[in-house]
Amino acid sequence: MKARSIVVGYDGSVDARRALDLACDHVAEDGVVHVVTAYHEPSPGEHARIVADLPAEFRDTYFPSAAPQGYLADAERVLHQRRVAHAGHLVDGHPAAAILDVAAAHEADLIVLGCRGLGRIERFLHGSVSARVASHATTSLMIVRHEDHDRETAEAVAV
């Protein structure tokens, strides 16, 4: 079954690219893939501290959203090459919240995420985006397993 509206979380990682490819395979001919890239916009105080720590020649070139904009542009190039209708969403906020918000706003049929396979310590300290999305999603969710896992195929989880 092909989905009309798919949301993909994209951070430029190998796993996110695998999720994007899978979304392309599962989108309906008249469907749309919504690519969500989230980042954290520092407060004015944080921004000032970061810029102060940079060498003088780089202070005018610091833009917190530069890398995420590049990730989003890369994803959009892939979707364009595969001739898939798409929309990019660069969101200031936590990735899980951004993905869920875009999915709700666009009535997504499916959310597709890469799974980095964080260890217990990293998951405890940072949390897992895929786990957060899975626990709050109101639509189907497909998690693309990390290539180090036993299974290298996508695992569909109905939420």
C-alpha cells in the first residue's frame, strides 16, 4: 500500500538517507514526502557566547541553521532526482516534536525514521527520537533499522 503523505525525519546521517529512500519507495504517485530537519536556535546569550569563542575571522559566518539547511537541501535533491513531490520543513525545536507537528499538520499516513541504534547510556542522556515519536505518533511509523542491527530491513511498527 502506498501512502499519500509521508513525513521523514532527516539529519544528514546514513540512517536518515536510508529512511528517505524507503519513503520514496512507499509514497503514492500523487503523494508528497515531507522532509523534516530540526535544529536548536541558540538564545541571544548563547549566540553571543558561541560567537565570542570563535576566531575573529569566523564570527560573521556563524549561522546555527547552516548545517541543517544543507541537510534539507541534500534531501530535496534526492527527492527531485527521484521525481517525488516533496516539501522541506526546517524547524527550530526538538526533532521528535518537529516530526510529530509536521505529521499532524499534513495529516501524514506514515512517518519514516532512521534508527541510529544508540547505546543505553546515549539513549538515557539524549533520548531516542524514534522512541519519542513512536510513543506519541497517531499514525503508522516505519523505523529503518541501523545497519549494525541483526536485521537490515525496515521494521514497520503500527502506532
